[in-house]
Amino acid sequence: MIPKLFIDTNIMLDLLGERVPYYESIARVATLADKGKIKMVVSAFSYPTVYYLLRKFESSEKVKEKLRKFRIISEVSALDEITIEKGLASDFIDFEDALQYHCALKADCNILLTRNAKDFKESTIPVMSADEFLQSIKIK
């Protein structure tokens, strides 16, 4: 079974913004997705968030091109009214994290990648960083 990873917004931002020191690990994960060894899923609402943040440092066209390339190697989990209702009814302290988590469940992801594991204490699926994931599959 191919691992299906949900990519939290901060991880997507690390990759597309090439943020040090996190970029190297998530770039390795993205390479695995590009080779078809894993699947990456991201919530639909991560796209405008990442666009907004990267647009502060790069041109609109450059950011859109990065998002287009990312879209080729990832799937999108829709944010719908059911997911919003589940997020509102959850025990998560942060509403955005609740939505991310429920998007991950909706997409049948079996791992949630984030740099903020403490924010996903309520998760029923494993939560880890890109480094931890790579170590778990013995990619150094």
C-alpha cells in the first residue's frame, strides 16, 4: 500500500517557499510523490493561503507556477460544508487545524505531515514531520 500523506499548509509553504531548514526534507518527500512512491494530499484552502504568503516575496506568476507544479504531484481534498461542520464540532483548539485534519480524513490519508504536531493531539492518524516520515521509511 502506497502511503497517502496529508500535507499541512506549513509543510506546503516550506516546500514552495524553500524555507530553510525545512526545505530539504519536504523536497525529498515531494520527490517520492513525483516518482509515485507516495501520494500527497493538500486541502483546497491551503492554496490561497500559500499564494498569499509567497506573494509577499515573489511575483504572482512565479507563485502560480510553483502552485501549478505542486498540483501535478499532489491531490486536493475539497473543503465542503460537511468538513466545516466536523471541524466546528471537533475538540481541536484551532479551527484551521480541525479543518486540515478533517480534510485528511475525508481523503483517506494515513499520515498527516506538519511541523506543529502538538496542534493535532486529537488526531486518530499518525502525525509527524517530514524528517520523521523519512526516518520511518528509512530514507536518509
